[in-house]
Amino acid sequence: MISRVAKITLGSSLLWPLLSWGMTGNNTPGDIVMQGELIEASCTIDPESRELWVNFGEISAREITPEINILVSKDFDIKLVGCTLPSNDKGSASRAQITMMGTSVNDDQILQVSGDSEGFGIQFRDSHGEILKLNRKMPDYTLLEGRNRLDFTAVLVAYQKHIKAGDFEGVLRFRMDYF
């Protein structure tokens, strides 16, 4: 019985410094303020449009020389979902601007490609056939309630007289700004 009491007393005396540690010393009060604003969502980029692959397949290098001027192109689109129109007060955006970003060649209208091929790049056009400039905001798109689809065309364009055949790829990033 004595040994049991001694163990309890010994155990209690070892725990006391640990329990009282938080009560000793100087206390420094502090506050954490959290704030924010809930707004109506504009649109969300459809998960299928977040990472697009535009495959040109096998193309003869002769088809994209400046002399022949055949349009080798592929259509693609960016889908927006969950778009809401503005309400009376602090609402969501009714318009969007896209900026297509990438490394350009010679001017701001041709995306540089990498790989074994040389002498050409990729040009982008909107749904009206207008050539888009890289790294600049495009004209506004009016958003509709629900789903929206923004249509584009990628065109292979020669910027040198002689085209070297081989594999190629171009990486284009896009950013959506709503207002």
C-alpha cells in the first residue's frame, strides 16, 4: 500500500511542472481577424478545357510553305460552365477577356514551336477569323447564363522560306479575366 501511494505521489509531482508550464511566464494577448466577401461566381473553366491537346497529326512540310499558303488548321474551344449573370448589386461578371500567353516568333502573332521541325509556328484565330496577338488581352466576350463555348482555330504558319520536317509542339497558356 505504501509503495502504491508513493508511485501516485511521485507521478503527480512529475506532471505538475508540465501542467503549470502554460500558466507561468508572461501572457501576450492577440487577436485574429478574419474577413471576406461572398460574391456570385462568374464562370468556371470546364475541367475538360483546362488542359487541351490539339493534334495536327502528320502533315507534309510542303503544305505550310509561304508560296503554297494552304491553311493547315485545327479548331478547338474553351468551355466555361456555371456562368451566372450579374444581379442588382455586387454580382458576377457579364464579360470575360482571355489572354493567350506563350513565346512568340518574329512578331506577337505566331507561337514558337519546339522539337525537330523548324521555320514555322502556330497562329491563333478567334471565331470570326481574326488573328489573335499573344500576351495581349483579346476583345471582350459576352457571357451567357449557364454554359459558354469560346471557339478558336490554330493554324500552322511559315515564317521562313524553308521548312524543316520533324516533330513539333507548342505550349500556350491562357488566363481568364472577368468583369
